[in-house]
Amino acid sequence: MKSKYFNKYLDEYCTYHQVERDDVIKIEKGGSFSKSDQTNRSITKQGTYFHPDLVVLFTRWIKPAFGV
């Protein structure tokens, strides 16, 4: 994550709850899927997954109105 505030919060959250970062946030990078490729129809799982406690904080980073 690029946000210094979010990373600092995440560090404090992990320290307080005695958990590792990998226990509360997962970033899965996958390949691409081409509609023109008829032989390979699999779509790689990809995305950013958060512990529910972190969702509102992260969405406020994207758009402050989400925190209201």
C-alpha cells in the first residue's frame, strides 16, 4: 500500500492485536484474461483483501466520503 498513514495504522493495528500483516491484508496479483483466447478460459484470482476492521479506513483513503 502506498499510503503512509494506512501503513502506519496497519503497523499499530498488528502490534495491538499481536498479528502479522499477512493475517489482515492480502494482495494477490494474477495474470490477465483475454476474451480472444478460446483455449484458456481460466481467470486468475487477483485483488486486495482486508480484515473487516480495516475496510472503512482504506475506503476513506480512496474517497473521504466513504467514511461518513
